[in-house]
Amino acid sequence: MPTIFERWLEEDKQKPAYVAEGLILELGEQIVIRMAELGINRAGLARRMGTSPAYITKILRGANVSLLTLAKIAIALECEPEALLGCIKRPVAVQPATLFAVADQLRPLCREVWPAQSPRAAAFGLSVGERESEASRGALAA
């Protein structure tokens, strides 16, 4: 028998706000992955979109974006808009070291958005200290 929390979670999954939050999180993740694949940072994406790095930061923090902005992001990242929303699953062609380099750029932003022990903060299954010790041993070299 499901717990009360499990029942609430199942009910929440049917609410538009829950679905929208999932899309916002997926968009941010896919933007970061695609930026890493292309080897660009927030400033590079901003240049490609004709906007400011601050606006890119706002998007990555979870701001609602219009369909026009989603199209601009997709064009700038040379991908389909559906891929940015997780509708198209594709293999990620990024070395772990490249993702960690992008993560290092975004770490200050992530500290503001996600608590240190959250599932998002541990997305790679390693804490920051473990990742750094692995990298220092050369285990994650590209």
C-alpha cells in the first residue's frame, strides 16, 4: 500500500505546475549538456542568441521562456527544440571532463538554486570532493 507521500506525489504529477517545473529543469539540463558538446560557455551562447550572459543565467536558473526564446536557444545550440525539452533522447557525446568544466562555471549558480545535498547537486553520483579527488588522480582525464 502506498504511503501518504507516494499518493501525494502521484497526485502532484497530474498538476500543470509539476509538469512545467519538470520541463524547466529538463531545459536547463539540456542547454548545459549541449553547451558542453559545442564547447561554449554562457557568454558564447549569449553571443549566438544576441542577448546578454545575464539572460542566459536567468534561463538556467529556471525562468519561464517563450516559444520564441526556445527557438532561439535551439538555433544557437544547433539542435531541435524538442531535444531541449527531453522529447528526443540522443546519446551525449561529451567527455566527463568537459561536463565538469561546464559544471565548474555553473557551480556558483547551482549553489543558489539547489541545496548542496539535493539529487540535482549529486547528478553525477559524486560529491564535489570526490570528483576533485578522482580528477586529481587522473581517473576523469579526457
